[in-house]
Amino acid sequence: MPELTPRRRLLVLAICCMSLLIVSLDNTVLNVALPSMQKELHASVAGLQWTIDAYTLVLASLLMLAGSTADRIGRRRIFKAGLVIFTIGSVLCSLAPNLESLIAFRMVQAVGGSMLNPVAMSIITNTFTDPRERARAIGAWGAVVGISMAAGPLVGGLLVDSVGWRSIFWINLPVGLAALLLTWRYVPESRAPKARRPDPVGQLLVIALLGSLTYAIIEAPGSAVARTAVFGAIAVAALLGILWYEPRRAEPLIDLRFFRSAPFSGATVIAVSAFAALSGFLFLSTLYLQNVRGLDALHAGLWMLPMAAMCFVCAPLSGRLVGNRGPRLSLLVAGITMTASGVLFAGFEGETSNVSLVIGYVLFGLGFGFVNAPITNTAVSGMPRTQAGVAAAVASTSRQIGGTLGVAVIGAVLASGVGASAYRDTFVEAARPAWWIIAGCGLAVLVLGALTSGRWARGTAERTARRLESVEVKDAVGVRAQDAPA
């Protein structure tokens, strides 16, 4: 990528953030619209789970493929393709005649979304080469998540109440088209000097693992034990296949050597935990506020505003803190506050008190605002720049896996507790185990943040980076030797 002026770098950052905005806004807006979708499409809890998880599942399955493909054939080219497919998928979702069609069109959206976030992060990583500038850019990137969380419930509530749930997908059109035109004009093309070759077997194993695991969890409350066991066995077999097959490839889809770095491994698990907590938190909150308290979509969005506001304020602060002092403090703050929020709802019936409800939302928003920047920065900063797309894709994949598992597990726990009873009668008690799961996810962020951000962890990251760079040098020398005239 050519050297850009500071003003051009900021413009590239803004364009990349636009792609994150439509993807993040789409998720937050969708959560507010779930009860309206449930009524019009006659959906069960499992059906609501699939409207979310069909998207995150496809996204998680394809992110690493999109990242490595962008490194190989051009990041701008893949980024533009993603914007086009995501925008078309949004139009299709707004026209869906039934639940099955909506789930299928959400999967189309996800194909486009898989080409956006990891590729945009790779563009940012290669645009901002100074570590401090990169950390601040990632902080701004994280702030966009806060903007989407702040605007999503309000915009979604207003659209659902005034026009209908289908209108929530229309807002992706102007932003998607503007981002496409600006990318065409201002984002330079870039690619890795030596990108990985396609790995179709690894890709199929990843799809089999995530798809079968998600199906087993979501359908467990209403399916036969034998069917759940079969899909669970497929997930285990796919995981074993990945662990056996991928290390034997010269250029695997998932480079397991990355996980020798304790900070990278920690960031991966922290991402899964944090986004599982977020997706479960939003899923429970939306159903509670609208189906139990009887609020309309707009007023439900207003109740979640304290969480969104804290996320918006804390995300850029966390980015600056990571750039100046490293990821440790941000991760500790995030872990403590997310755990406290889950405990408040689970142990002290926070749902039934207005004050406790607001405090719980503030604590969770504060924690999630602090957690995003250290995840991203840790995932990409310790890896060779030539593999930035793959490293960023692993981090993004971890987020989506967390989101998928969060909705699947929390929804399954809630469905088991509610059963055939009315929400108003059983929701609070049925949701209690789910809130404890969210508290456990926050505790995982706290413990792993402490363990993987110290001196020992940094040493493992440095050794891993040296090994990866030495392998790249050897590969480059081998390629030159093969190309040299006899």
C-alpha cells in the first residue's frame, strides 16, 4: 500500500468505519425488532435465535476465507464486493415473505458482511503503521460499535413503531452505497506480498463445526436427544479434523501457530466470551422489555440507551489507554464491570427494579466499551503485517462465534425455563441461569485479561512473531530460488 497523507489516512479510516457501522447497526436494530417479527411471522424462540444466528454463523464460517482471499487478490476489491452483497441482502431481507425466507436472506447478508470487517481492519492495519496511531485508529473503530449501540435501539424502535420491522433493513442502503462510492475513489488497493492459498477442506471443517454445534444447542430444548447427539458428534469430529488436518498444511486456513502467543490466544477467547455476553444480554433485554414489561420498540430502545451511551464514551478512551499503557487495564475494567452486571441481574433480581435495571445497563455498557479495543489491538499488533488479514479475520471470527454461541446458549436456557408458559409469568425466573452465564463470561474476560497481558505473555508473543517471520523469510528465499534462471 502506498504511503498516504494524514488526511487521506483519516478518510480511509472513516470509510472503513462506515462498513462497520452498517454491520453493527444491523445487529442492534434487529434485536429491537425481534418481538414484532415474532408476532408477524409467528416465530418461536428458536426461530428468533435463527434470525440472528443464521447471520453470525455464516459470518463466522467465512471471515477467515475472506481475510486470506483479500490478502491474495486485493483488499479493496473484496471490500467493494462485500458492500454490494451486503446491500443486496438487506433489500432481500426487507422483502422476506416468511421466517424461512428471512433466515435465508440473512445468510446472503452475512456473505457480504464476511468481506467487510476483517478486510477493513486489514486495510486500517496497513494504513496506520505506527503502533500508537494504529491503537487510536482501532479505538475510533471501536467507538463506531458504540455509535451503533446508541443509535440502533432508538432508530430501530422509531422505524418499527412507525413503519414496521421491514424498514430496519432500509437504512443499510444509503450507507452501503456511499461507502462503495468512497471506496472506489479514495481507498488504495493493497495485498500481501505472499498470501495463503485456498484451503477448501479446512473451510468445510469450520462450517461443519460451527453449523452442527449451533444447531445442536438451539434445537436441543425441542428436539429428540438422539438428533442433538448426532449433531454434537459431528461438531466434535469436525474439531478433531481441524486439529489434525490444519497443522499438516503448509498454508492452512487456520494457522494454529498464532495460538502459541498467549496474548493472541487470550484475545481470541476473550472475544468469544465478551460477544457471547453481549449477544445474550441484548437478546434477554429485548424480550424482557417488550414481552414482559409490555413496552413498545421505541421505549425499549430508550431503556437500553444508558448501555449504549457508556459503550460510545468508553470505546475511544479504551483505544487511547491501550495505545499508551497496553491492554491490561482495559481488560480488567471490562471483566469486573461485565461480571458485576450479570451478577446484579441474576442474584438480586435487577430486572424487577428500575434503578437496578439502569445500573446493570450502565455497568455492562462500560465493560463492553472497554473490551473491544484491546481485543483487536492484541490480535493484530503481534503478528507480521503480511498476514494482517488472516490475524484480523481470526479476531473477527472469534467475535462472531461468541455472538452465535451467546444467542444459542442463552436462548436454549430461556426456552427450557419458559416452556409453554407465558413470558410474563416465568421469564424472570427462567432467565436467572442465563444471567449467571453472562456473569461467567465477564469473569472469563477478567481472568484471561490478567493472565495474558503480563511480561510472560508478551514474551510468548515476541517468540511467536519471530518464528512466523523466519518462516516467511525462508519461504520467500525458496520462491526466489525456484524463479532464478538455471
